[in-house]
Amino acid sequence: MRNISDIIERYLKSILHESPEGMVEIQRNDLADHFSCVPSQINYVIGTRFTLEKGYLVESKRGGGGYVRIKRIELPAQSALHNHLHHSIGDEIGQTAAEGLIYQLEEARFLSKREAGLMRAAVSREVILVKLPYRDQIRARMLKAMLISLLGK
């Protein structure tokens, strides 16, 4: 059985996918009632699974008429993808940003689940056992090489 965070994430992604604008606006309390959980659980899911690194823009307004708006940021078209990736990665990239980029590419179906898993393992700080800033530089080079190999024509 999946945990409540996975269920909430899957629900939000499904309504985002169905939205013609690629955006969803929800009331935190209504969603908490729907899933019989506390509003802080909704905050946790949104704060950890709908981040900018993972390709989402989140706006929030608290109070009586408050809302949470989640918008999917689309990756550029294939022709511009290489430039986008080169700019996103740069000469160095931290683990969180690298994992977010891999997640975004997997969500957009540029990478399979298996390819994404291999890439996450390869860029992990536990694998690249060198001190900063060299670790982030090596990670950037490895990530670029893997993406060129996988996404190149």
C-alpha cells in the first residue's frame, strides 16, 4: 500500500495532467478533508514533490480565501532542449539540482524510469567521493555526457 504522500502526489499530478492550462488551484483544507489528513501533510507533499527543480511553480496565499496554485513548467522543444540542458547544468551542478533535472526529464518522458534511476545513482554524492567544488564539476560533466548519449540524435 502506498503512503498518503504518494497518493496525494498522484492525485495532484492527475488533475494537473487533465488541466488544459497545465495548472491547478486547490484549497489546502479542502484537499486535507478529501484525504482525511492534516493540512500540514498537504504542505509537505507540495513542498517536497512540486519544487522548481522538479519542474513546478507553486504559488500560495494563506488565509480565509487562500489557495495553492501549482503550475507545470514545460521543457523546451527538442531543438532547444540541448541549449536548455547546457544552460541548466553549467560547469557544475549540485546533487539536488541534478536530481531535479533528471526528474523533470523523466516526467516529460525523455528518460525511462530505468535510465533516470541509473543517472541518479551515478551522480550521487555517495558515488562521487571527492570534495566540493570538484564533486559538482564532475557531476556536471557526467550528467552532460549521459544526456548527450541518451538524448542525442
